[in-house]
Amino acid sequence: MKNIAILGPVFPFRGGIAAFNERLAKEFVDSGDNVKVFTFTSQYPAFLFPGKTQYRDDSEPDLDIERVLHSTNPFNWFKAAKSILKFKPDIVIVPFWLPFMAMSMGTVMRVLKRRSEAKIVAIVHNLLPHEKRVGDKVLSKYFFKYVDTAIALSSDVLNKLKEFTTIPSEYSPHPIYDTYGDIVDRDEACRNLSVDCSNRYMLFFGLIRKYKGLDMLLQAMTDKRIKDVNLIVAGEFYDDENQYRTYISENGLNDRVKIMSGYIPDSDIPNLFSIADIVVLPYRSATQSGVTQTAYHFNKPMLVTKVGGLPDLVKDNIAGVHADPTAESIADAIYRFYSEDLSVSIAKKIPEEKRRFHWSAFAKVVVEI
């Protein structure tokens, strides 16, 4: 049995990083390890957070969680390190997803390396942000200076990581998010969301940011070949929502595009994915995506653009279809999916394909590396 500390966001904070940390912690607990999660007292300053709230109001997970780290208070960082040292960890797991967090988390790791024998493993979700800022590289270098080894969640991130730092690093794919409940009967899911079940639906899910290409998907929706296909957009806008609504209205898409704007509670996720014929990720750039790993859980085909690590996660004609990051190519891929009835053939392959994304395999990599 090992003492495993995880430093990063979990409940009451929301988002993909928090969901990842909670699920990984549970995997180690189930394996018999002694696990404690050290999370934030304050994560983002309000002026840096584009959403409505950083918090969620669902039930607290059954984990040992201590709120210790204030991201912008340097005096607190040493106090947070002291709390972790009391736990006497063998392994400290620290996610990296945003350079803004590098000073606080990096300073905690600096103290741990000086005062303990714990091995520090970074889980690298993304090396540099899609929306770049001055100082990103300097902050990232500070963080990785105090890391013993790193696991990249996509081959694309691994390649960038090896160019960025000489620390030992390895690729292990993002495991499947299997904590959102079971597949719901489609008729029931339609009733739950008040949509017409006679329609065919694509799903765009998650935070709406420029790099995620919702504008290209909406342009693709104007292609007459797919005029009978509807789209559900479910997520919180970190981009100007009005520009999307204006485009929808001006192009006569109001009857075919349903927008569920705002943070999507976990209780709605099974309904959304159970309704969808296909989950669409029309990204302009990407590393990996928690959306693909949620779609795998619900056995849903995906359309992904050929950027970053997405093609590795979603193989063409096996777990979904590929497209170039253009509206025309996305429309072609949608038309191909429906006209060739690929949902039938892909649905047969997904259960086997998703075996490579087990949490137990990922946890094993963390310990072995």
C-alpha cells in the first residue's frame, strides 16, 4: 500500500480536470492505496475565469479531500506544502493544464522535493494553452523544473513535452469517463430533455471556445445534403454567445439547432449522449479531449477533426469519422456518416476499441513510471 497524494482541483470545483482527479483517486483507493487529495481554497481569480461559477453543487465524492492551496497567495503555498508533507506521500500526482497554476503548484513541488523522498508525477493534459498568453513558456518551465517524471495524455502532447523538457515522459491515453451513469432509453431521454425523438441529432458538448470550432460546425449545417440532421449544442459559452445565435438565425437554422447554454449538470449527461447519433468535435486545435472519453462510455460514434491527438483517440471507421478542420470537410463527414449508415458498423466496434482506455491501466502506468 502506498501513500498517494493528488494536488489539484476536485470537488467543490467543477470541470474536466476535477473529474479526472476524482476518478483517478477512486482508482487508487479501490486498489488499496492510501489516497489524499489536496485541492484549492481559491482556484481562479474572478477576472481570469470566463464562466459563471467555478463551483458545482452536486454531492461530495467519497474521498479524503483537504482544501489547502490558494493559487495567488504566495504565503499560502508553503503552508500547503507543509500539509502534504504531514501526509508522508510516496507519490505526489500533479496535473498540468494551465501555466497560470505553475507558480503555486510548482512552488509546492519545490518544497516537497527538498523535504521529502516523494516522487512527483505530472499528468499533462495540455502543455501550452490554445489561447496563448505572455509568460506561458516561462511559467511552464518553472513547473516542470520540479517534476520527476510526466505522463502525457496524448501522443501530440508527448512530442511537444519532449521538445520542451528532458524529464522522463511517457504517453498513456486519457481513460474513459465512466462516472456519468448508464445509457438511457432514447425515448425516455427525449422526454427528459423535451426534444422530438423522431429527429436525428448530433451533439456538440462542452465549453464553447473559439478553438473548438462550433462556428465551422454551424457553417456545415447549412449544407443541403444534411438538411434533415439536427444539432444539440450543450455547454457554457466562453466565447460570445450572441455571434453564434445570430448566425443560426440569419441562416435559417433555428428549427434545427437547440442550444442548452450553461454548465451541464451530471444528471443531464446520460440523456444528451443517449439521444445523439454522433458526437461532433470540430476542433481547430486539440491535444486530447474528455468529450471523446465520455462518448466512449456511452458507446457513441464521434466525428473528430484531424488535429492534435484526436485521430489517435478516435480511429476512422472504427470509433468514428475524420474530417479536416474546415466547414466543407465537416459537412462531407456528416453526410458520409448518415448516408452510409456508419452508426451500425461503428457501434459494433466501439466496445472492443474502448478497452484500451481503462483506468486500471492508467493507474498502473503512474506507479510504474
